[in-house]
Amino acid sequence: QDYFTDENRVLKKDPQQDYHLEYAMENSTHTILAFSRELHTCDTNDKSITESTVRVIWAYHHKDMGEAGQNYHGSNRGTKSLRLLNPEKEEVLSASLPYFDLTNKDVPVPDKDTTYWCQMFKIPVQHEKHHVTKVEPLIQKGHENLVHHILLYQCSSNLNDSVLDYGHECYHPNMPDSFLTCETVIFAWAIGGEGFTYPPHVGLSIGTAADPQFVLMEVHYDNPSYTEGLIDNSGLRLIYTPVLRKYDAGVIEAGLWVSLFHNIPPGMPEFVSEGHCTLECLEEALGAERPAGIHVFAVLLHAHLAGRAIRMRHFHNGKEQKLLAYDEEFDFNFQEFQYLKEERTILPGDNLITECHYSTVDRIRMTWVRK
């Protein structure tokens, strides 16, 4: 039945029944209910379902509902963030495909709030072009809340194997000079996300002279409790194939540049910052190499604890197009790629605006924006 709660968490039967049971099954271990509902019910007691993150709250009692109403669930309760309208990922991968892992080796995580750790890796030598078809996070068990995000950068191909011997804190005065050659992001993962599967016609190219030979993996460790003695071995698994896809994949970064000039005042219920990827920038970046534009097939929206909503705006010939991606209910612990229902072409001379909404009502000091 369709119920809702008031501010005191009291269950009330909704006079407008918008949920419809499609299927039910019960055995000695499971009860399964499948139900349907319109995305927008025009019922003030229902929340509209959009492409934003949805918090699904569940609770159950071991006895069926009695005449007196629903029994209190006790500790049988929980919540899960989902993106209900995210298109299904097409899994066409063979279980026998080769892969290689890029993982940290016994990194000592400092007892401080935030640490960025960088480690150089060499892509296994391929003697011809291959395509990476899927990237999976390899998060050490128990460290699911410690590893906040992982970025993979392409580095100069003029390096030698001596750079592989050490890791170091990123953005540190004493970090190796070789790290400065790693500027182009080729993959990103963030907390709560699962593995990323490229569309059947797209892959990340490896094996040619222009492809990454040395890569830098940046891992952001989030340790707000200042736990001591943490040792981490997390990283990424890249699954690849010799069967080439039609198109090569890349990454375009758009958003707010991390700097001391970007900060958020405390006590703000709503604070908006904009990052502009200008038409001059896209003209310079795409004009010579990609005059026909690039095709966006997925977007990863990324923010930190103060983030409440993110909108990716797209302008062509000065006119705003449909939002490229958005999340009006951003969840810090659930940062997953959004697969676009239809690929979007971005042309030289277009511009992008990343609109970030923050809330700092529970803070008494300035917030300095981190990567």
C-alpha cells in the first residue's frame, strides 16, 4: 500500500494510492515485492523520481501487518542511494578478457584529515593497439570510507623505469619532478561508484606510441577521525581486449579550479559556485584536433561533504541546451557515473558551466574547497 510519513515519522495511509503491486513471492528466506509507480504522480505526499540520486529507505517487521497497523521495525531498517533512471550498463564482456592491476603497495595513510598519495605505474607493454573496456575499483576491505577518489593521469613517455620505485604525497614541495609531467586525466573513480564499463563502440586506447606508457595514480584518502596506523593497498583493475572498438575514449575535466580563492562562508544554507569552461577554451582545445566535436557518453559529478547539488550546463551558439547532467540530491558517499541516454556532441566554440550548490549551515569556519 502507498503510505507516507509526517515530521514525527508516523506512517499514514495515502488517500491517493499511486503504488501498484506487480509481483510478489515469498519462501523460507526471502520476501520479494515488485511494484510500479508513475515518475510524477501529482501527489503532494509523493516525491517525484528524476535522474537525481534517490535515497531508498527500507524497513520490515518479521510479522505481517496486523489490524492495528504496521508493527515497528526495530533495527530491521536501512537506506541506500540509487539513481533509478540511470540507463542499464550493457555488459558484453567476456570473462576471459585479460586485465592488469594498478594498486598501491602498503601505503601508510597519515593520521590527518586529507591525504593525496601519488604512485607512478607503467602500463604493461602491448605490441599493438588494444582497448580498455572496463575499469573496476580495487578498494581494500574495510577501507571503503577511507578511499575517497582515484584519478589516473597520463605522464610523459620520456620517463624511464626509475620513476616506478617510489610513491609520494601529491602536491608536496618534495614530490618527484616526474609527477609534474602527468597532467592529462584518463580515468576517474569516486566513493560509492562501481566499476565503469565503456559503451560497446568505445574503449580507452593502450598500446600505441601516443597512448599512455607511464601513468600516475592519485588516491585521495579521507581520514576525518585521524585514525593512526592505516596501511592501504587500494587501486584499479583495467580490463582490455585486442578486439578494437570504433572510437577512442578520453576525459574532459570541467569545474571549479582548486585554489585558495575559492572558499565558502560558514552558516550558508545555499551557496553557489560556477566553473566556466569557456568557448575560447573549447575552441582552442578542439578546433585543430577535433573540429567535428567530441561525443559525451557519461558524466561523473564530483563534490565533497558540503555539496548538495551539481548541474552541468551546456551552451551552443550562445543558447543553453538541455542539461548535460545533474543531481539535485547529491550524496557524498554515492558518486557514480551517469550514462547519458543519448550521446551529446560538444563542438569547438561551445561552453560548459559546472554549477555547484553547497550548504554550510552546520559549520562555523570558512570552507576551503579541495580537489
